[in-house]
Amino acid sequence: MSHINGKIALITGGASGIGKLMCRILLQKGLRTLVIWDINETLLNNTLQEFTQEGFHVIIACINITNLSLVQEASENLKKQQIHIDILINNAGIIVGKYFVEHSHQEIDNTIAINTTALMHLTKIFILEMISAGNGNIINISSAAGLVANPKMSVYVASKWAVIGWSDSLRIEMEALKTGVHITTVTPYYINTGMFEGVNSTIIPILDPLKVASRIIRGLEKNKIYVRMPGIVYVLLFIKGILPARWFDTIVGSWMGVYQSMKDFTGRNKANS
């Protein structure tokens, strides 16, 4: 069991969506200091004002987490302020939502950099202090898309598959080395936020953001290995493992409509443009 009261947490992409919801839940559970890194300066400042007016201690930085030099500089600034991260939530992520042949090279690189590589660099920066302290929690937000391939998500899927493999390998390493650092991998289905605007899902329900955020924080407190939502995600690997590929395509892809779910996708950027 991990306790939140009196701890310090860093959340990437914490100025909106489930990131901001997780911020609020942590603060309400007695978090001492919240650090939010986000690329949207306007949302960051609004979030800072909102939380500080409620009496919470919040530190923000407008950072592109793919810029390693800026990330290292920001982490050094935290150390100078005697801010040592107990909880790291790797939440920031993007999706383009195109067929692979329609992607630009820049979109491919950017998706992998934000969704995968940045998580590794951030964890590398903060995990050594956690190991020295003998405790810590790292929450890596992946996706159910990291378990099931899907049209118009190929690069996103690749980035999330990588996160699952890396995150669980890291967990095993931390346990083998008896570090006291707990790793939780989160694999939710579509969440009802602007990021997935236009997604259609009739059989499997699109998830409520507050419920997702609450489940993730409960998973943190219980040192869960995986947090998966909804319940059907727990059996996806089993179903995929026992069914021939064409059967899986028919049952999950066609009958359950997963392969058509991105047909009308617009996403946050397109919807807001």
C-alpha cells in the first residue's frame, strides 16, 4: 500500500483531461506538492490559478517533454528547490489518427517521442532518487490499443505497445533489485475526452474521465501492476492468444466494432482548429 499524504508528485500533461483530474484527486488526498509539466501554457496557468486559490501547493513548467535538455534543466531546478519526486505519472500523450500511409515522417517521430521515448527519459531522471529513498511510484499511462491493433492508429498502437513492454520490464527489474519502487501500467480503452473526439464505440463503452482518473489513483495506492478499463480489457490478451487471427479480426474487429471505431475520428486538434 502506498500513501499519498505528504508526498510530492509530478504529472506530465496535467493541465487538462484525466491528467488534471488525477492532479485534483491527489491534492484532495493530502499531496504536499504537485508539479505539473505541460506544453499548453494557457491551460497550465489556468490550472495553477485554480489550484492555488484552493490553497494547494502547485509548481508548473511549460515544457515539451521531447526536449531532453529542457527536461533535464527543469528537473535540476526542482532539485535546487529541494523538490524530490515521490510519484511520477507519465500521462502526456498524443494521437494523430490516420492510416499509416497518410502519416508524415514528422508525425511518426513526434508520436513515438511523446508517447514512448519521453516516458523513458523522465523515468531515468527521477528513478535513481526513488531507489535511493527506498520507495516511489511510477505510473505509466499506456492504452488498450497497446494490446490490440487497430486501423488508423498504427503509430499510436506501436507507441503504446512499447510502453507496456518497457513498463512491465521495469517493474520486474525494480522487484528483482528490491528497490521499493512500484511500477503501474495503465491500459484504458477510449476515454471521453477531446483527445478521442469522434470515436465510435457501441458495444464497448467509452470511459468516463473521472472514473478513469479515480481508478488510476486507487491503483497507485494499492501498488497495482496493471490498471485496465473496462473489465473486458483484462481478457483481451487471453482471447487474442487462443483465437486464430482471422477469428479475432471477425469477433473483436468486426462484430464488436473495434476496427471501425476510428472511422469518424477528429481528435482534439482537428476539432478545435
